[in-house]
Amino acid sequence: MISTESLSKKYGDKFVLREVSASLPENKITAFIGCNGAGKSTMLNIISRLIPASEGCAFVDGKKVSEWDSRKLAQNLAILGQNSHNSARISVEDLVAFGRFPHSGGSLAERDFEMVERALKMTGIEDLRGRFIDELSGGQRQMAHIAMSIAQDTKYILLDEPLNNLDMSRSVKIMKLLRKLAREESKTILIVIHDINFVSFYADYIVALKDGRVKYEGSSEAVMKSEILSDIYGMRIEIEEYKGKKICVYYQ
């Protein structure tokens, strides 16, 4: 399980995350939602140990992230951040193979090659394997980096705005893939996402942040309410039903 206890982060005198305590469900997709600057990415980055907390702690399987051996943590937790993209002259296949480094130490074995191939197929980018990253569109690059995270084959997968640059078809493909990983392979997935309707259709649990604090959290059904979303986003959001799913309508 991933949890936090009184987790805070500040730069100078300004808190961007303040006293966040949460226990996130296992084998589910948890969506972090909220306006820009609400603290969503900061929370993911502290959990993954990309940045240190100013106060409080984040825990992975009951152990403080600061106490984990780096390689062991990387074998259990994969993070794809907004700024972790590599545009160097490297092939897609080689980039995806980097996901196996915590397991292989750089010397790929048969199992590593199998996991790379699997990730390429799952994301549907086998045809790009020989292309160089710097030759790809933004969306194709994003798919390659998502494939790298999947190839890492960790218990926990943390994705910060993974749908950036993706068209509708690829966005749906990735969300369906994440749901399959959670349901069929018992992966625990934390995702920062701005498209609230994707959250409604694919997320199991929602953490809604506002001004650096968790304002609401619970099942998607419990949080997907007009009054809650309107408060989080500071605008009127209506909810409509479509085939048993809640659709957010925020166009006026």
C-alpha cells in the first residue's frame, strides 16, 4: 500500500502541499484531480522520491520511501513524470529497454527482452521500435515513455499527466490498458489527470486536491458530484448520466 502522513512541501515560505494524509487503495486506479498548482504532481514526486518532503512522510508497503534501497524501490515503483521525457537520439526499443534497468542492471536477459516486447505490443507501438525518439511526434514519444514504464513491471505505477499530447484514440487505449493492468495484473496505479470524464469512466478512486490540501477523496462514484467538482475547479460543473456513467458538462 502507498500512504502519506502529514505530508507537506514548501518552497521558501510557500506551501504547495500541506499536511496530506492518505491511504491509497491497492490494485486500483487512483486519479489525482484539481486545478493547476493544487499539489497533485508534488504529491506523486514525493511518493516516488523524486523530491524530498518538507514535513511528514510517504510510505510504500509500510516503509518510509527515504529508507528504501534505490534499486529495490525502482523494482517496485515506476514513475513517469511530466519532465522525465528523453528526446535524445535513441531508438524506441532501446528507450523501452531502459525500464528493465532496475532488474537487469544493464545486462538484458531473456526475461527482459520478453518484457520489452510485451510493453511495445501492449501500447501498440511495435512499428516504431526502430525509430529514433527525436524523430517522433509528441504523442508517439509519450506512448514510448509509457511503454518504458510498463516494461519496468512494478507493483506500483505512477503517471503524471500521461495523456498529454495523445489523441482521443490513444488516450482511450492507454486508459483501457491501465484498467486492465489494475484488474488483471493487480497493479496499483496513481495518475494525475485533467480530463475529468476519463476519471469518471476509468478511475476507481479519486483524490481531489485544492490549494495543497486533500479536499475530497473516495470512490469515483462518491466524488463525481456537481457540488464537489464545482468547488474543486471553481466553476459550475453539471453531471449527466450516460449508460450508468457520470459525464461532466462544463461548457456554457
